[in-house]
Amino acid sequence: MDLSSLIARNAAFAPHKPAIHFAGETWSYRAFYARIGEAARSLKSELGVGRGDRVAILSLNRPDYLVLLYACARLGAMLVPLNWRLAPPEQIFILSDAAAKVLVLEEGLSGLIPALSESLPDTSIVGLDFAPPNGSSLDALLARGRGCGHNPHIDLSCPLLIVYTSGTTGRPKGAVLRQEALLWNAVMSQHMHGLTSDDHVLAVLPFFHVGGLNIQTTPALQLGATVTIHPRFAPEATLAAIEQDRPTLTVLVPTTIQAVTDHPVWQTTDLSALKAVSTGSTIVPQPLIDRIVARGVPVLQVYGSTETCPIAVYTRLGGDLAREGSTGLPGLCCEADVVDEAGKEVPPEASGEIVVRGPNVFYEYWGNETATREALHDGWYRTGDLGHRDADGYFWVQDRKKNLIISGGENIYPAEVERVLMEHDDVSECAVIGRPDPRWDEVPVAYVIRRSGGSVDAEGLKAHAQRQLARFKVPREIVFVDDLPRTALGKVQHFMVKRLDAAVQDGEAP
């Protein structure tokens, strides 16, 4: 049995049940599973995809994203979702690091092809909605597929996803999730949402994040529910879909909650079909939660990360939602704890690092044994987040132990931005911190020491960064300074830089 077997079972039990709505079209479970089979046969017979091979995808949300996920499950291959917001050098690094055998992409993102052809000429290119040069369209590929769409010795223990997450060392790491991680994650989603085959999920968050892919979307399909897919989030389209398509569940991060609730039609949109809105990805401001609750819709919180698939701790529909700020209890199928620096459990109300253990936790960082050893201790994943529990076991996330910026739901590791800034000849040293922002939650800001004789200005340094980094990672402001706060050993103290920046923003002298 592999993960696609769940789609096969749903196709057998309810062949005509709508599985996916997208762009005015509806795919039944029978049609969805048939296309999964065609994709698996074609990847195997035409492109030689076998067990353990990597198939990357660069696309906005669309049904074939999910087709490829389950086709990889049948073959024992791994899907590598690429963030379409990244700059081409970042995407090339991921494709190279994963040694992707195939890249499937849509025409609107085909600007990557020249760089890919130069850097990774052996990677096969497949167009989702076009025929790329020296490649094939997906439909043409599917028409040529022959033979068996399975590989031997495939089961739920096989790796299925490599999801890249930015790292503290300046390069992203690929978290490897097994098929069983998605299975147990879905069981917890079912428990969290009271999810049944009668539910209808509205998916507006990007599938390249485990939140958009796995909090509700894959659990719904594996349970036989219906999913409406939007290519990308837009507040007006989201509100229109909530009123007209009448989904019962959706996931929104704080930035998208703000965009939706700030929209002029928010107060008049019919929300009566929604039984809950789920949110997470960062510490969620209570006023944003209150906006939705005031309209009569419960808000569920989920805590986790790429490495936990992501569901790890959550509040449950019908459960206790009165503990303001709490992200809930450990999930039905995993454990969570709060520990000190030595890994010893701390008592209730005491702060420590949140750790998670269970079948939903990632298997390894792809090709990075050192990072894997640092993150996993006796099966426990050290999240790097600081929190506490109350006497009843409910969790609160207090802060991020790791130096991490979350901007509009996207993770930014300062080390990655600093690495790029330091590549400029005029930069001697720098520190990147997150500055609070009313729209994006946080934005990156860089404090920079120029080299002696250096003359680069802020705009020049931003232009340098934008050639290598996604736009959301480029510092919103660059502040040139003569020195940075340091420890006794000379290490830059980012928390002190953050305090300095806050003081400047408040009009106080640095």
C-alpha cells in the first residue's frame, strides 16, 4: 500500500464524487485517480523515474500539483516543491542539491529554463500548460505513457516529499517527509477539524508550503472530501468563494487574515457555511482571531513546521478555544514537550524549547547528516521555538529561539540574507533582523558595516541582493553603521540590533 491507495479507495467507494474544483472545472475521484495513474506510467516509461528519484515542480496551485504528488507515491519517487517566489539562483540551488531528475513547471515560470539548461542539462523539463524547448507538455507525456505505473517494494515508509526550508547556515535544507508522515498528519487533521468526506476545503495558500498542502488539502483528499483550489491567494476571490462555493473549512495565515478582514466586503460576506478557519505559521495576533470570531466562525490554531508535516499541536473544533493565545494540545498521533538546554522536561508554566516526536516528523535533511543530527535527538525534533505549557498541557509559543523572520507567512533566515550581502566587495560585516510591520508581520532590515574605502549605497546593495534572493527576502531598509553590538567573543548580538532598531523607530537616540 502507498499513499495513492487512499485516492484509489475513494475512487472505488464514490467514483463520481467531486474531488477537485479548479478554474470552473470539476474532477471526480475517478478522473483524479485515473490521471494519477497516467502520470505515474508516463514518468516511469518516458522519463525513467524510479524509486528514490526526485521530481521537482514549479507552479502555482493547480490539480496536477496533487496528481504529481500521488504519482510519485506510486513510484516511490519524491516530489520537490519549489517556491515560485524565490529568485532563479535560489531555485537552481535547490534543484542541484536535490539532483532533480525532472522539473515540471508552468509557462508563466519558464524564465528559469535557460539557467536550468546551463546548470543542470540532464534534468528533463515538462511543461504543465505548454511545450518547453527540448521538452514535452504534460498532456503529451501522459498520452505516450505505457506499461505499469508502479515500482516494486513501495510502501508508506518510502520518502515522498523534500520540502526546502531556509537554514541558519545560509543555505536551505531539504526536509524529507515519508509517505507515512502525510498519512498520520491527515489523521490529526481529521481529529482537529472534525473532517469527514462531507467537508469542502478551500485551498488558497501555496502548495509549496506544507501548510497549504497538508493542513487540510491532502487530508481532505485522502478522506474523500472535496477541495476547491485557487492558483494563489487573493482576498476578493477568497471572499467570493466562501460565499458562493460555500466551503466548510479553509486555512489562512495572519497576513491573509488581515487582507481578507480589511477588505470592504468582509462584513457583508456570507460566512455561514464555514464551520472553522484554521491559522498558524507564526504567533497569531489575538485581534486578528477576534475579527473572525466576531463574525461567528471559530478559529483553530495549529502549531508545527516543515519538519512536522506540519501538524503537531492544535486546538480542536468543539474543544477548548477559550485559552487566549494557546496553540492547543499535542496532536492525536504525536508527542510534544517543553525542555531545557539539556533536553530535560521543564515543569508547567516554565519556559523552554518545544520538541516534537512522532510518525509525522521528518526523516532527515536531504544529504545533510550534520544538520539532521543537530535537529533530531532520540527521535525528538528540536524546533528551536520557545514556549510553555499550563498544568492541563496546553501550549503557548512565546518566541523563536532560532534567528528567524516570518514575513507574510514566508520564513526568512537572516544568515541566508547576510551571506548574500557579504558577497558584495564593499560589505565588511552585517546583521539582518526582523522589524515589526503592520501588513507583513515582519520585514527584513539590514545593519551594514562598509569595508574601508567602500562606497556602495543602500539602493546598490538592495539591487545586489535582489539578483540572488526572492524579493521578500531583500532588506526593506539598509542602515549603515560603524559597529554592531557583540558578545565578549566578538559575535554579533542580533537581539541587541533588534532593540537598537526598535529604539530608532520609536524616535529614541541609538
